[in-house]
Amino acid sequence: MRITAVTCVKNEGPFLLEWIAFNRLIGVRDHLFYSNDCTDGTDRLLNALAERGLVQHLPNPAQSRNYQMEALADARRQPVVERADWVWVADVDEFLNIHAGDGTIPDLIAACGDPQAVSVTFQFFANDGIEHFEDRPVIEQFTRCHNPDIWTDQTAQEVKTLTRRDFPVKYFGAHRPFARKRASGVNWCDGSGRQVPDSFQTAENKQRIRKFPARGARDLATLNHYALRSLDSYLVKNDRGDVNRENRAFDDTYWRERNDDAWEDRSILRHLPGLKAALDDLKSDPVIARLHDECVAAHRATIARLMGLPDYQAMREQLRAASTISPKEEALIALIGA
């Protein structure tokens, strides 16, 4: 079974090797990376990995700021995607945590009855109070998350999708494929092997294009989403996404919505020994090890630079003090108590 992962990156250098190594452990054979505007060495590391046949790396073809969708449109024409049996579109902070069998994608597909698509529900992993960036596996550091059935005030949660070669793809979205025609006849299941809701399949309800109810949807697989990581790394993420923040008010909603630590889920740690061995193997190449270390150094240098800026000092303190109850949950609590 040939599985290709497709992703877009900007300044994700310190986290690339873990994601690649993890995906290879669970059955991904090929990786197609699109990068843009990297300043931390991400592109140089990807080029070295590509030279060794470990990934394919292309500049993002976007002519606008719609980087992901233009890259996904280009990906469909790439041989590494055309020859794939399955395509997995995900981000570098998203890890497919499979509970079936030995935790591999083929095990998940078999447990689901060999469908044409599998949409796996997000589970956001909190910051866990970890302030400082460490160069060690993300999946090892962050183990707390929200109640799987409820995120903020939502019972319907977003998904990412594995898509089989024979799915009638009109185009790939970041969260799911869209069909050339009405997809109600497609064998398309959730992370428990159940058929996804018709309103999701057909994309006729704009509120159900990227999500459906999460209750009971994770028996066979969960999508662990480490959107925050350490506080240091979250500041770098903000800098990457908004370089014109000076004198602007900071909204901590994104952080608070994803920093619910009410639940613990350590199930992905079944892969940790294999992951560490795979990382050691990748870093046994001195060029790969050096380029990874350069990305780490650049990440730390950005953290140090940001800590010299009053706006980011204030942002850091605001996030440290922020409640782990999301704004929407607080509003519900206030309503119930009124």
C-alpha cells in the first residue's frame, strides 16, 4: 500500500524530522512538502532530505496568499500523488493516532472495511503549562487535551481525511476531498468505521463542510493536533503569521480555545520508542543532523528576539495568566449561573 502525505510549511524546521519519522512508522511511504518564505532553515533541511530520497520538496506555487489550496491543486498533478493508493493531507502539528491493530494506516483501513475515505476527528492538545521550547518529541511533551466529545462549546469537531485513489475527487480541501458529483454513494467513514453524515459527504451544509459530531467517532483513530506546543514556540508561530503586530491588541482566543487540559490521553506514546529510534536513524546522517540543529538554533534565536519586544513580553504574560476555560465555555457557565 503506497501512502503519500501532503503538507505546506513555513518555518517548521525544528519539528520536521519528528513528523516525517512518525508518519513513516504508521505507514506513510512518500512525503510531498510545499514551503514558502522560510527563514529558519526549513527549506534547506527539506532540500537535503529530498536529495536523499526521503521526501519531495517544492516551492509553494501560490500566486496569492491562498498557499494551502493552491499547493493542493498542484499536488494532484505530481507523480508522487498520482501513483499513491492513499493520500493524507495534514499539517506538521497533526499526528494520526491510530488505535486499531499495531497503530498503522493499513490497520486503520482494514478495521474500517477498506473504505474510499476516512475522516479522523481532531483532538486539541493543550500547552500543559510548558513554557520553554525543548528539542524533543512533541508527542512526548504534551499529553493533556479537552474532553474528546466536546471542544469549547462544540460537539461537532473538524476532521482531516485519508483519501483512496478511486475516490471521485474534484479537488482536495485541507480537511476533506470534494467530489466531482454528489458523493452519497461513496464509502466514506469516520474514525470509528461508521459512515460519515450525509450532510458532510455532500458538502451541501456550509456548517458541515469540515466537521461532524465527535461523539463515538474516535474508536479506531484520533487526530492529535498540537496547535500550541510550548509557550515559546507559540510566540514564534504568532510572529510567523503576523509580522506587523506592533501596537496592536493581542487576542488570546485561539490559545484559550485549544488549551483545555481537562483530559489526559497518552495513547500515542505506544509509538515513542520506535519514534526515538527513527529520529536517531535520520540524525545519523551528519548533514541532516546539522541542518536540524541549525533550525533549532534559528527557532531559539527568534524566541530571544521576540522576548526583547514589549508587545511579545506582554503577550507571553497574558498567555501564562490565561484561563484554560475557553471564552465560549465561560459564557455558557455564566448563562447557566445567571
